[in-house]
Amino acid sequence: MYRYDEFDARFVAERTAQFKDQVERRLRGELTEEEFRPLRLMNGLYLQLHAYMLRVAVPYGVLSSRQMRQLAMIAERFDKGYGHFTTRQNIQYNWPRLEDVPLILEALAEVEMHAIQTSGNCIRNVTTDQYAGVAADEIEDPRPHCELLRQWSSLHPEFSFLPRKFKIAVTGAPFDRAAVKVHDIGLRMHRNEQGLPGFEVIVGGGLGRTPMVGKTIRGFLPADELLPYVTAIMRVYNRFGRRDNKYKARIKILVHEIGVDAFSELVEAEFAKGDHGEAIELAAAEVARIEAYFAPPAYEALAEKDPAHLAHLFENKAFARWVRHNVAQHKVPGYSIANISLKPTGGIPGDATADEMRLVADLAERYSFAEIRVAHEQNLVLPDVATRDLWALWQALDAAGLATPNLNLVSDIIACPGMDYCALATARSIPIAQAISRRFADLSRQEDVGDLHINISGCINACGHHHVAHLGILGLEKKGVESYQITLGGSADENAAIGQLIGPGFAAHEIVDAVEAVVRVYLDGRRGQEERFLDFFRRVGVKHFKEAIYATA
């Protein structure tokens, strides 16, 4: 795990002190809200529907137990006892008082955390695969490259005031768990014929009002050319991106309007201008330094199969179900990746109480080398659990209500805060997610349905990523009433696709029945359990669902 150096510590401390002074001036009335707004946004502080909201950066989703305990303390002391983990692998506090925010930032700085660049028209938190460094299918650990991008982008003087916010995602695995194709820049690792690592560079993805899947502009970029090439992309965007209309200011609009070939030519021309030898050499040295922070922990030499673990699987059906759904294959024999669902039946997706955070910190310390990951699906991960310890881990999670075995099932719902918190929202997301979760509470039924991803957004800004869900729900306001549209067939993986609208929206009291109807169409028409929902949709098309659902509505 990366540790701050002297520059990082000084940089964060200075920024915290600056913002403390700005908050004090705002409280004294020396700054108007309009004057204060750009200052607070640069420090991750939003003004939501009912209160301020502070968004804390969790670079590439990696936390230590010490940091998680500090997040729990902040939730308990300065908020209402919980935090909300987001699709950007960050955490948000929904109820901080303005006068307390400098104290929160000081507490974050104590554990090498901050809220810088979690908002505003800048490069946001760089995200990656929550299994980075431990996944069995991984080409190479992408986290050193993510850290390099984080350092390069932090208060970059050229890219601090972009036409619009900017998001980068990186994956080091063939199976994309980081949704790289729906980011402004997506980086997907490959090896060339010589076996050297590099990146497929994907540009112009994004959701919101105009959802688009990114386009590949370089099939293979040598890893040591990453920073100068990304710099060239940013310069082209900064120069040609629209600033007259915020709805058309994202890089996806630029790529769409001028065409991917013309955009690629501009980037290559910008890249060709410079002599990048020195920059590449410096970046290579920095990556080598960073890699030392991500050296593997002291794994034991363990047998691939543990007899006691196998016995527990045989004897306890609940444990076996949790392992089947929430445990992933680790690259080291005798170890496993344990996912902690933050989606209990009827719960709020992504929320964790202070007590739950402390428990996860304790369990990470005991069983996973004190490391925790935040998944963009709003769950938590213990990446390095000895398989023999899964039984004890599950028992502790089960006792705390954190052992819901529902990863990638119907109740593993991604949802934005919606109109319960957000000033931009036009409909509620949380109650809909809770109602769907309760309707499909029977785990045997969820298993029968199988791999079905449901995402919910409370407005067209699509913070719930509904466009790339197998079943997406978009809440809108229609004549003063909440209306929920359904899209089907979306995907956020390496075969990314934007979901298709099935027809008119449903009222709040109808939407759960509509979801039920979608599931019923699938179950009645699939070719056995081996045909997943997404495969079924791609076979029969949206018209088949539309005819069946609206005929019975």
C-alpha cells in the first residue's frame, strides 16, 4: 500500500490549513456562498439537498485498517454514524457541519487521506479493479500506474480547470472489473508480442445525459509512455473541449463531434511534438519506487485445498452459499478474495455504520494483512484471506449482519443517493432499491435468477450507472410525480454496452412489479439456467420484453 512521502504530507497539510481559513472567513460572512463555492468544491465539499456533503478520496479504492478506523471515527463524531461508499470507490459523509469540516480534513490527514479533487472540473479519483494485485486472471498489478497518475494529476497546473470533470479507470486483467469503457479515459492492460506490458487506450466513454462507450485510439501503448500520452489527450481536450455548454463539455462529446479518427490524429500530433525521453525515464524510476510499496505481503506456503475448509463447506449450507457467491479466486494457492456485501435485504446500498467499519478494519487486520478495498459496485473486499480462515471470517461477518451472499445477484444493487440527499435528483433511488431487495429477499430465488445486475439513478446524471446495468432504472420527475424508466441489456465489462429503453416509465408503486415482470420474461424464456440474463436479452432483443411487459401492465 502506498505511503505518503514528505511532499505528500506537506501538500495535504498546507491544503487543509488553507481550507480552514476559507471556512472561517465564510462563517464570519467575509465570503459569500458564491465566492465560497469554488473553494469548497476544490476540497470535496458539496451543498446537498439538506446539508453539506463531504466526499473523501480513496485512491484506486485501497484502504488500510488504520484508515478505515479513522473513517469510522469521523462518521461517529462528525456525522450521523455512517458513511456511504460510492461508485468512484470513495466514501461520502452526508451530514457534516461546515464548522467541523476543517477538523474532519485534519483527521483525514493524520491517516494520509484527503478530499482534494473529489469534485470540480479536474481529474477525479483514479479507479481500478478491486482485485488489483491479487486476481488470478491479472496480467500485472495496475496500482503502481494508478498511483503514478494520481501524483501526476494532483493539482496539475495545466489541468486543474478543465471544461468538465474528468475520470480515468485502469484495469490489469482481461476481464474488466473497472468499467474502463465508460470513462473519459480507460486503460486496459495487454502484453505485446515481446511480452512487455502496455495499455489499450480508450477515450470518450461516459454516462449521464449522453451515454457513450469509449473508443480505442491506441491498441497498445508501452507502459513507460503512459504519462506523456495521457498528457497529450488532456491537452487536446483542454484546447478543443466545449466550455460554452456544460452539457456538451465532456470529452465524449468532443470525440463524437469530430470523430474518433480526427481526435486520434490530434492526440498523436500533440504526442509527437515532445521529446519524451526524460519524462519516460523519470516516470519509469517513479513507477519502480512505487512498486516497492505494492510488494506482495508475506504469504505463507499453503496447500491449495484446506481439509477443514472443505469440511465446513460440506457441513454448513449458509457458509457454502457465501463462499460460492462472495469469494473469488486468488492468484496465490491457499488464499482467497473475500467480498463483503453492503447490500443486506432492505438496506441502503453502499452504506456502512461506524461499528461496521471498525469491524471490517479489525477483520482486515486479523485475516487480510490490514488491507481493504472499495469496489465500484459499492461493496468492500478483503483481498488476501487464507482459505483456511474463511470460516472464521464468515462467522464474524454473519454475526454482524455483513455476510449477505448476494454478489452479482438481483439484490446486489448499485444506487445513487437520489432525492433523499441530492439537490440534482428528480426521483428517489434508495427506497426503490430497498423495495426490490425485499421483493427478491429469498436467496434461493436469487440464485435461480442468477447473474443479474440492477443499477438505479435518481436523475439523468446517472451516478447510479443505470445505463450499463443489465437492468437499469432511471428515476425522473413527470408532471410532479416520480416516474421510473427501465433499460435492459447494458454492460460495464470488456463488452460494454448501453442499455436500451423498453418503453414508458412506471410510477413508484409500479416499478417493483415491472422489475418482477422483466425477471419473469427471462425465466419463462431462457434456455436453461446456463443462459444468463444478458445472453438471453441479446438473443431475443428489447422488443420481446416490451411486448410481454406492457401487454400485462
